[in-house]
Amino acid sequence: MLPMTIIGVLFFIMGFFTWLNGPLISFVKVAFTLDDINAFLVPFAFYVSYFVLALPAGAVLKRTGMKKGMVLGLFIMAIGAALFGEFVRSRIYPGALTGLFVIGAGLSLLQTASNPYISILGPIDSAAQRIAIMGICNKVAGALAPLAFGALVMTGIDAFLDQVAKITAGPARDALLNDFAARVFWPYMSLAGLLVVLAIWILMSSLPEIKPSGANSERSIGHRQGGIFSFPHLWLGVLCLFLYVGVEVMAGDAINTYGQGFGLPLRLTSHFTTYTMAAMLAGYLFGSVLIPRFISQQSYLALSAVLGVLFAIGAYVTHGYISVAFVAALGFANAMMWPAIFPLAIKGLGSHTELGSALLIMGIVGGALMPQVFVHLKQYINFQLAFLMVIVPCYLYIL
């Protein structure tokens, strides 16, 4: 029970920071007076760190073990949160992106340790059910994060924008924007302190260490010997996770920009990520009941991909709030994809489990690249068509 509780807390933390990116895109557009392309550097800086640092994270875990690796990841996240708060208060955008990159670095270590840990904590064939429970913790945090950010930072945003619009460039306008940017300082400093406390708690806890070479034996898949390239299901899984995270971030972070494409007010669109998270939460609850009792991990993954295609088409053929609702519904389709893909991809890796996990975590870079494709493409074609063209091929590969 203790390991599940601790890992559940970690998944909550991961979800809270990950799904702050959606409202942060809207925030930095105002605080730093950016266009969409530059504002979307927020998820880019955050997710590209997974690609850069996942393999080093795997090497670190080989030395530290999974428990100490999780603790180190939390400390790195705390440093990133403090950097982000300070650089945003100073309105230094490259510095703010650096803070997000460092947060992502800590998360890459946390993800590389916690996902295989929960996958091999019990039978691998029921791993999707355990990861679904972790996903509930993750998405509850994801639903709360935009609401908390909105209450602490984005209150009165439409009136503030009207006020800024009435003032021409100069000291008075800069002073207003400086005050707005400073709203994130204490929330992020508080988060940094919380992460340090959590790291110390886990370090002092009796969380057991698990050796992947024993718990996830190669014999379970009839594999005799060979290097990391002798596991084709791992490499198919890496590409699958790359595309999945891309569509997940599109549904969770890009939904705010998508809603603004219909002219919907910023005070409403900044909360749209919460609707996607609520749909994902429903998907996790549904999937955790069905898998593996009534349907296999593989079959549910295929069903989810079909739903993704149908909801994407629904978003394209409708408009306004109905179209946004279809985008939010993608959260339901996406919910059980990670829980199914990850254990299927690492099954039977044995002593290669840490490296295989690191390669899969590198696939999270899809969350950096897919939104960039969307935001550049929508400069030339209708934003709904751009959204459809980006995500439907991804769901078809997953299928």
C-alpha cells in the first residue's frame, strides 16, 4: 500500500506541473507580449528536455536505484520552479524557458523511474490497471492546475487586457505588465518548497527498491539474449509514445489556443485544459474497471485510437463550444493509451528495463514537436483543418 501511495503522490505532482503548460501559454502571451509561435515555446522547452535528458536519467538510475532517482528528480524540479518564478518576475523570457527546461529535466528522471516501477510492482499483464490508478492521481492534478493558476494569476484578465490596450508603449505599460508577470513568483516559490519537503519525505520513507532484471525477466517473453536493438516491440513503442504524447498535449495544452480561434474570451479559454483533464479522468476510471477483467490492454488501446479519430472528425465538422467539447473529449480517448503502451513496450526487457524506459521517456518529446507543427501550420490553413491534419495520422499509427 505504501509504494502505491508514494508513487500516486509523485504522479499527482507530475500531473500538476505538466498541465500548467496550457494556461502558461496564455499567460506568457500577455506577460511577454508574444505571438502564438513564441508562446508555444512553453511546451517546447518543457517537453524537449525529456528527449535531451532521458538517456542520462537512465544512466543515473543504474547508479542510484529508482528510489533515490525519484528523490533527485524532485530536487531538480524544485530548482526549475524557483528559476521560472524568478525569471518571469524579471520578465526575462529565455530565462523563464530555462526554468521550464529544468523542471522538465527533473520530471524526465521522475518519469524514467516511476513508470517502470509501477509497471513491475505487480504482474506486467495488469500493469495498465495500476498505471490507470496513477493516471487518476495525475489527471486530478491536471484538472486542478488550470483552476488554481486561473484563481491565483489570471483573475480579471479580460479587464487587465482592456487596461493595457488603452496605454501606449512606455513606462506605465511596462509597469502594468511587470505587476502581472510577478503574480507567478510566490506560487512557484511555494511549489519549489513543497517539492523539497516531498523529496525528503520519500528519502526517509521505507519505499522498497525493485530490481527490474528480476521483476521483468526476459524469460517472460521467451527472449534469450541480445542488446537493446533485439526488442522490436520496444522501438515500436517509442514511436507510439512519441505520437501519443503529441496528441495528448494537443488536446490538453493547445485547446486554449484552439478555442481562441473561434473568438472565445481568454477568461474562459484559460480553463479549457481542465475539461480535457476531466475527460481523461473519466477515461481512467472507465479503463481501470475494464482492464484486464473484460478487455486486454492491446484491445483497449485499439478502441481508444478509433475514438480519437472519431472525436477529431467531430471537432472539425462543428464550431464554437461544440467543437471545443470534441477536443476535450479526446482526453477520454487518450486516457488509457499511456497505461497500455508503456508496459507493452517494456515487457521482458530484463536488465535493459532502465534503458528501455529512458528511450520511451525520450518519446515524450512528441509533446514539444506536435504543437509546433500545429501552430506553424495554422498560419497557412484553417486552424481546425490544421488540428485534424496533425492528430489523425497519429491515432492511425497507434491503431
